[in-house]
Amino acid sequence: MPASILVTGASIAGNTTAWWLAKQGFDVEVVEHAPAFRDGGQNVDVRGNAREVLRRMGLEELAFQRSTREQGTDWVDEDDSVVARFEAGDSETDSGPTAELEIRRGDIARIIYDAARQRAAFRFGDRIEGVEQDAAGVAVRFESGRQARYDMVVVAEGVGSHTRELVFPGENEPRWMDLTIAYFSMPSRPGDSPYARQYNTVDGRGATLKRSLDGQLGAYLGIQKKPEGENEWPVEDQRRFIEAQFAGDGWEIPRILEAMRQTDDFYFDVLRQVRMARWSDGRVVLTGDAAWCPTPLAGIGTTLAIVGGYVLAGELARASGDTARAFDAYERVMRPFVKEGQNVPKIVPRLLWPHSRAGVTLMRGAMHLAATPVVKHLINNSFARDANHIDLPNY
């Protein structure tokens, strides 16, 4: 009988891992705490090696069909005048703010989910409550009361992973990036730019509007500040916090706040990287943001999620049941790529979300100089790490 593997988490990393595990001949079940598949979410970039993995899955063309077709990124002032423009990447190795393949998180997750559920069993509305391991397998107790046994468990639940804390209690040493962000969708209007628009004002506040499909824009409200536990607050407290911080600001802020009051896909986060000294314990292994979240500042978080699932499944198949050997090989391949993704200087948010009027003026002046090749290269590299940092293995 094929080895049985439970994947917990049905987003990009979990769905990619499930597809490739099933492709390699494993018996795969996916459990997701949300009551149903989650669409929506912010725009994400798919770059470099991840494009090749999607190609090998036969899904790259479908992803391009759901691309936001964002033409690039504009830095704008209070009058919506363009201060600096960065055109969308014209190749999959481009490292600018907008990749050639820019897509909503829910759209790319849905494409991979639709393919994965043809090969793996999915169960929503449940999550792991307890894990007990022995030399032969993993006994899992679920919140629903169900109990089952698997040969391995893959944890792909995201930055705040519940199961990671059950199996690796206290081992995550987060690196806080001093940036608090709210994401949500809002209706577009005739005349909205095909370019993403980034606006900054004083006290570390900024907002972005990014084009999406289906008459929607992706809205982002960010504050450069030290974390104060806001990620643990109830959602309504988080909304009130954002409203109070941005009240009275100009540009499109009043329109964005009005949309925030009505949205049903509000997401709030205090950005932090996940730093784990190990990604496996016995027969349990971490992948995606649960293992290494680089934050959206890296520009290759989605790329790492897709490549990580591919590599993990490939190494498990190659090791022929030797989980320790497979997990060691997986870490050897992925650690350098993750290091590249997490190598984001903490000064980047401080520079791009200034606190003083003079800082805003200086930042806009620097952006205006971005037409010169040297400055453009430096700014692009602050947005995205090398998406082809490893030679993608063939399994």
C-alpha cells in the first residue's frame, strides 16, 4: 500500500504539496480549518522557479488567464500625480514590484486546489487537536473528535500555524519586520489606473491600490511601527485601529476606509518572518509559511511555497520511505532559497514608509531617480529576492 500522508492547510503551499505527493504515488488527505475553500486575498507574485513548477503541473497557462494584468507600479502624491513608475516585469526573473505573473492569492490557490482535489481527498471545517508519534507513524486527533493514523504529516498552515506550535512548541523565533498591514477587496471605478498605486504620508502610513479581476481592487493600508500585539486582537478592534490611524488622511484614503467598513474579506497582519532551526520532527514536517514565512516584503513568498511543496514531495519519493533522509535532503535544497527570501533588510520598511514630511519628500525624490539603471536596480532588489536562487531538481 502507498504511504498515507496528511497535509494540514489548503492554501498555496498545502495544495501544491498535495498535488505533487499524489503525483508521486502517495495516499494524500488534506484537512483545512476554514469551513470552505477561501478565495480572495491580496495580489501575489509568481516568479522564477515557481513558474517552472507550475509548468510541470500543466497549470502555468491557467494562472496567466487569471493574472491581474497589472501594468506596473506607480508611486503617487496627494494629487495622484505619478512620482515614479516601475513597469511590470517582462520576464520571470524580473525583481521589480510587479511581476510578469501577478495574481490574487485566492486565484492561484484555487487553480492548484482544483487540480489537487482530482488526486487527493480534502476535508474542510476541521483541524488537528493532538499528535502522537512512534517509529511507524503518526496518530492524529482532530478537533471534530475524529482520530486517524498516517505515515507522515505535512504542516502547511501559514505564519501562525496551530499545529506547528503543538509539535514544535516555542521553537519559532520570529523576526518582526515593523510593518502592520490590513488587506481587503474593494469595488473598482471607471478610470482606476491599470498600474498599482502606492501612496505614502507621514508617521509611517501608506496605502496601495492594486488592480484585480472581476471589478475589484486590492486595497492595502500599512503602518511602519514596532509590533504591539495587534495581530492577537479581535478583528473589529483591528478595523477600529486602522480607521483611527488613517482618519483625516488624503489621496484615496477616505474611499479606502469606506470600503473597509463594508468588506467581508478583511485580513490584518503584523509582518514577521518565521525562523525555525529545524523543519521536521520525526514524521512531521513543515513547509510554506509555517516553516519559513519571509513576509510579502520578500516578493517571493508564493514562489517559495510552490517550490517547497514540489521539493518536499520529490525528496519523499526519492527516499523510498526513509523519512529522515527525505527531510534532510528537503532542508538542504530549500534552506539556501529560504535564506535568500528572508534576506530583507529591516531598514526597507522604514525607508519606504517615512515618518516625517521631509522623509516623504526624500523618498519621492529617490523614487523619481529610479529611471536611472543603477537606482532602479537597487530599488528592485529591495522588493524581491532572487526567484531562481536554486537549480530546480528533477524528480
